[in-house]
Amino acid sequence: MIGLGDVLVTPEELYRRPSRMPDYQLENRALTRFAQALADAPHAVLQILVETSLELCRGESAGISILERGVFFRWHAVAGAWSGFVDAGMPRSASPCGTVLDRDSPLLFANPGLHFPDMANVDPLAAEALLVPFRVHGVPVGTVWVVTHSPGRTFEREDERLLTNVSSLAAAAYQTHITLAALRESEHALREADRRKDQFLATLSHELRSPLAPLSNLIDILQLKDTADSGNAPVFEIMERQVTHIVRLVDDLLELSRIAHGKIVLERERVELADIVERALEASQPALDRVGHRVTVAMPTQRIVLDADPTRLTQVVSNLLNNAAKYTPSGGDIWLTLSELGDEAVISVRDSGIGIEAAMLPRVFEMFTQVVSGRGGLGIGLGLTRALLELHGGRIDATSAGLGHGSEFVVHLPLAGASVVSVIPASSH
């Protein structure tokens, strides 16, 4: 094998070659494009870097090689005749890149394939190869290189100057590349974790739902067989209430899973908002009566008509009433008000309850967030409420003057005939 000294072009020989005058305008334009790409297209920054090198040094191929695990140079970006070899590479010990990093200086090779066998397997062969190292935090991690393939086409000292200037930008390009790769990996991990969470919730919900129906039926049978004077009525009432509570939690989990997978289909029809409120009050009455709340309902005299899914909308209003009942001390007040505002129906549920801290207000609609700890539940009711409203093209806002001052939730829904833009809620994170 020909020795390394036989393929290395010494600096003295390079400087003896005739060299063109610097074209600073071309250089500035090329480097400005690279800087702009760093801001506008960071995912392509390495490719733009090698294309800039190819243009400035008038080579026939160009690339950037990065050392991986200390033993292998991968060609992360390639331009020109060798562009088909992107992601290929060579062992450190058999690559001119390794020699450049060892010496930590620019090097020019003539017919490098004569000394580096792996270079002889890359077509077209390299006539000359000019390589410049680049550093991250002062440590050489890779090289920027340009190659000629045509015999007699050689590099000049001006090319070395230009490639050295480009290599000073390679560290920023490399760090951007590494950061984006880490972000992509993190995003993939988050999506996978989110998928597994949704799958777990769906499985858990179905597994919990299966035994609840026979358990509820068993309580009904026991009540039918029980005598009036047995004294078991309070026990059955507690059992029935707890089973109903579990059923509601499981149903919320199922709804959450369906929304996350885009499986909720609204069965829209013309409905009067007053009818929706009446159904919601009926569904929430046990929770309201249990703690002795006073509920004041204010409705306008005119009919408010919506194009909505009555079951889902009843669920929304009932969720808000149950939430108010849960966070209002016994004997409190809840005000339910309906109105019209422009082409929207407005539903307000206000309570005299414990209120919400200012820091918690932006988070009250996040899934699995509890406004106050120790109150039970999974923290999905308000998140589910917002998701169902967004499917209807509506929205919800929460306000509170702080702890001890109650809270208010205001729903806006388009009236029947109004233009509706439904939002498909994103899978929760």
C-alpha cells in the first residue's frame, strides 16, 4: 500500500500553486444564505452547509463527516457526484477524516484511494480531497470536505481559506442537528407514551365496566327482597350511590378514550337549550340534594335553539353542575343562567364554593388535573367537558376571584343556523 506521505499534499506545495483572487461578494452571499437557513430551515442546515462548500470551493462533491462512538465517520450530508452516499461512512482508522482529526488541521490529499482502500470503493474516484476539521466546545468532532473527480482539477489555497471559514459554521450546524434529533426522539417517545396511556385507559375502562352492571343488578335484587323494617335501606342507598359514582368515573374514562382516538360522533338535532338544562338538573339532582345546595335557574322567555347532540350537551351541563356541587360546602348556592349573545347561546354556572387560585385557572381544563386535592375523582370532568364543547364548535371559560370566593364557568355555543367550526381535540399529554 502506498504510504500516507505519498498522498498528502504539503502546505508548501499547495501555496506554490497559482490561486484565484478572493470573491468576497460570492462568499458573503453564500454565507448569508447559510445563516438564513440556520434560522428558517434548521432541519436542512447540514445539507445547506455542504452545498455552500461545494459552491464556494468549486468542487465536484462535498460533505460533512461526523465521528460516531469514536470509531466511525458517518457522512451526514453530501452534495455533488457523491450525493447518493449520504449516511454512508468509513472506519476512523481507514478514513482521511481520522488523519485530519489526529493532526487537527486542514489537509489536502491527492488520489486518496491509493492509501485509504475504502476510498477506492467510492465511485467516481476522488482526484483530490480537501478536508478541514471542525470543533464543538474545543474538541474536534468531524470534518467538512470537498472533492474533485476530474484529473487535473486541483484545489488552491483560496479553497482552503474558504473551507476553513465554512468549518467555523459547522459547529453551529452540528449542534442544531443534534438538538433537532434529540427533539424528534423526545417527541416520538411522548407520542408512544401517549398512545400506551390511551390504550391502557381504554382497556382499564372496559375491564372495570364489565363487573359493574351485574353488581348494580344485584343491589336492585337485594332491595326488592328486603323488608321495609329491616333497617338496611341506608346501607343499600350507600351501595347504590357508590356504584353509581364508579360507573360515572368509568364512563368518563371511556369518553376520554373515545375522544383521544377520534371515535366520538355527534348525533346532532335541533334541541331547545331549556330541555337540555332540565335533563341535566334531573341527572345532577341527587348530588345537589345530598349536600343541600340551593339552585337558582334563570332562563330567557324566548326559545334558544341549538344544533347539537342532546346526550353530549346534557353531559356537559351536568358535569358543570356536579363540579359546582363538589366544590361548594353544604348548603351553598349555585346559579344556572341561560342567555343569548349575538349568534351564540351562553350557559353560566356560578357557585358560592371554595373558588380557584389564580395560578390554577389556566390548568382547570387539563386532563387529570384536580383543582383542589383531597376532593376525590380523577380530574377529567372539566377536560372532558371542554373536549365535548369543542366538538360542538363551542368553548368554555373559567373565572374566580380566588379561594373562598366561588367560581364561574361560562359556555358559548353557536345557535342553530350559525356557522360552526368543530375542533377535534388533540390527544392529551
